[in-house]
Amino acid sequence: MLKSGQKLTQKQSLQQKLSPQQIQFVKMLQLPTMALEQRVKQELEMNPVLEEATPDSDDIIEEIETEWDTIQSEKPEDEEGNPDPVDENSEIDWDSFAQNTEYDGENYSPSYNSQNEEWKDLPDPYHETLLEELEKQVSLLELDDDEKLIADQILGSLDGDGYFRRDPDAVVDNIAFNHGRLVDVDLVHKVRRQIQMLEPVGVASTDLRDCLLSQAKLLDEDTFIRRMAVRVLETEWEAFEKKHFEKLKNRLNVDDEVLKKVFELIRGLDPRPGAVDNQDEQNQQYIEPDFEVWFEPETEEKKGSGEFIIHLNHRNVPPLRISSDYKLIWENLKGESKNSEQNQAKKFIKEKVESAQWFIDSIRQRQNTLLATMKSIVAMQEEFFKYGEGLKPMILKDIAERVSMDISTISRVVNGKYVQTPFGVFELKYFFSEGLETESGEDVSSREVKKYLQEVIDGEDKSKPLSDQALTSMLRDKGYIVARRTVSKYRESLQIPVARLRKQIL
């Protein structure tokens, strides 16, 4: 027999929730320097209580402090005897806010110069995109209405490398559906080939072979080497792609010297003609280092073993403090008769003051966390920061244990942050890698093994490239205990092709 009804039960569980302050800190922590600058500007616009601290702000604070009396707590009750919701706990500790709102000066980089930052305010020069340049060139071609529609479809379908990988039948269908005109697939190929001859040559190609072939055909000098290159691309693409040199020499009836010149000519062609459109965007992706680290060796004036200098970069993040003007407004509101407008004004000021203090505390806590993390990284990688080499195995857990923080917090610190060193700018992720054990029992970073692998491959005989097994043997002779599959993985991570594809004609 089925029973139906309602039943009331109690269940006890433990849940961890982040406070608004903790959420704000987590968001601030993962911001790189340039993003933090924008975040501070945004907060200054949103919160009128928050303001930039001027160089003489400390003197101003002291003068105002002498005129203000300490504010006493007020907790008036309404007619029903309940605390007024606006005035409950409405006291603001202005003394602590005035004395503890600016950043610590020691966290700023001494190399900051406002005059050096003026160039950042200049507008970027305008450059025509690849699409705009091609549209101008297409407008100079003698195309009828159908061909212009096809050209628009082709230009709008180019990928980031400038290739046209769309099915020509899809172009025909699109024109028929949107414009009510029937065009032939052969006409699509004809227009595409015309665009392919525009500048940059090879744009709108369907694949790499088509791209290189179009460029080789339009080379200025009509030499024997150029004709051989065109022939290789037209009829011997598979052998060329796999670097079957003996087959190519037999089929083309040429010697090593001629074949080498043919390969050099083809290698000099542009495999990504559309990438020029992204050149300016790539150049504008400036990296603003979050840290500056260098080592000061021992001198006669400074006896000892030397020391590392670590600065947190806050060049464009101004010192912040809570506006002293709002204390005067607060005092005036307290002296006036109570009404709903005064209560709302006091509530607004209190909320904005608390929000400003949370924001300042979050930035200060971010500074302390970033500095503690960077100091631990430097402590574990002293050899690298002194000499630019000798990375040791290090994982996020190692740093988390040293600074007594969670691994997720360290991950947020490391992600997207960069450090300026005498040896270049490095992302903090660069210093984290798994370790390998040498025959002597010493731990070595996998990044060091990759560096040695790169050096070996760079110095190999290009006519007889080393196989992965040969590379494994060389690494073991060096003392690195690695498997062949590990060497293959490292080689692929370095974007180095297999031995057969590294082969060259000398």
C-alpha cells in the first residue's frame, strides 16, 4: 500500500562561502599591472569618496585632524524601540581611514618617470587593414556585377592567414539566396585567381601549395631555378613536402647544388600572406612587467654575499585615500535634524567609505601577496636570477608551502604576470616546471633539458639529422635519464619536426 504525505526533516551541513571582500581580493589578485590600472580608474569614477593622494596629502590630513573631534557612536531608536536601520553601527573611524589609506611607498618602482609615460596617451596611427587594401585593389579590376558579388564573398571569407578555404559551391548558393543571381562555380574560381594575383601575392589561395605556386609564378626573374621551383610545386609536391631529395634529383635531373637553390627559393616565399594584417596588432601587444628583479653583488661599501632587489611595478596606479571632504559632509549631516533624506545621505556615505576601504585593502593585500610570491620564486631560483641559467624544478605547491597560501592563490598570482630581469622579460609560468633526476641523483628542471635538446638539434649535421633515439642516447650521456617518448614530447613542445623533415641539402 502506497503512503503519501509530507515530512519535515532537518539537515546540518558545513559550507564555505567567500565574503564580498574576499571575492574582491581574488579578482584584484589575478589582474596584471595594465588591467589593474584600468580597474583603479574605474573605481575612482564609481566611488566619489575615493581619491588620489597628492604628495602633500599627509599634511592636509594632519591639519584637518586637528579641527575635527572624534565622532561618537550614535544609535537612536525609532518609535517602536528598534534601532534605526540607517544609524545602526553607522560610526565611521575616520582617524584610521585618514592614517591608513595610502599604499606603502616601498612597493613602487623607483624607475617610474611620468614624462616617460606621456607617449602612452598619444593616439595610435591608423593603418588600413588587409581587407580594406584588397577592396581598393579589387575596385580597380574590370569586374561585372556578378564578379563583384563573388569578390565580396571571397574577401569576406579569408581566414587569418589570408587563405580562402570556403567551398565555392557555398559562394554560389549564398549569392543566389541573398541576391537572387545565378553564378557559375567556374566564375568563382576565375575571380579568386584574379584576387590571388593582387598584393600580397598568394592571398585567397586554397592551400599552401596553391599559395607558394602563385608566388613562384610571379617572381620577377625568369630563371632556370624559378622554373624548377614552379615544376616542383606543380608536379612534385609530395616528394618536396617529405624531403625525398634523391627522388627529386632523379625526376628533375638536377644535382645537389641546383636542388638546394630550388629549396631556398621556395623557402623564401610567404606561406601566410594574410598575416601582414595582424602585424600591427601583434606589435601593439605590449608587455608591462609586474616585477623588476636584479641582483646587487657584494661591494666594498656593502659587505656580505650581495642581495636581490625586488620591486612591484605600480607605475600608473596612483596612491589612493578616502576623501577628507566627506568627513565634513558627515559632520554637517549629524548636526542637522533627522529625516529620511539625511538618513539616506548618511547611508550612502557609509557604504561608499566602506567600499573604498575594502578596495584599498584589497590592493594592499594584493601587493603583499605578489611580493611574497615573487620573493619565494627568487629564493628558489637564485642561480637563474644571478646568471640567467640554471633553473631548478619547481611547482606551484612549492611556492604555496613557502608563503603558507593555497595553490589556487599562487596560480592566480602567476597567471599573466611578468618579471623584468637583466636577462629579459619572463612570464612567471616560465619558472615552473617538472623535474628530472640525473644519474648523480641531482634534480634538474625539464626546461633545462629542453634547452640542451634545442642546442643539440641546432648543432646537428643537417644532412643527417639525429633521430629521437639518437637524441635520447646523447641526453643520457649528458646524465639526463629520459625515455625516447619523453624526448619526442619535448621536441614537439619546442615545435621541432622529426629528423626526416629537418633534413637539408648542404
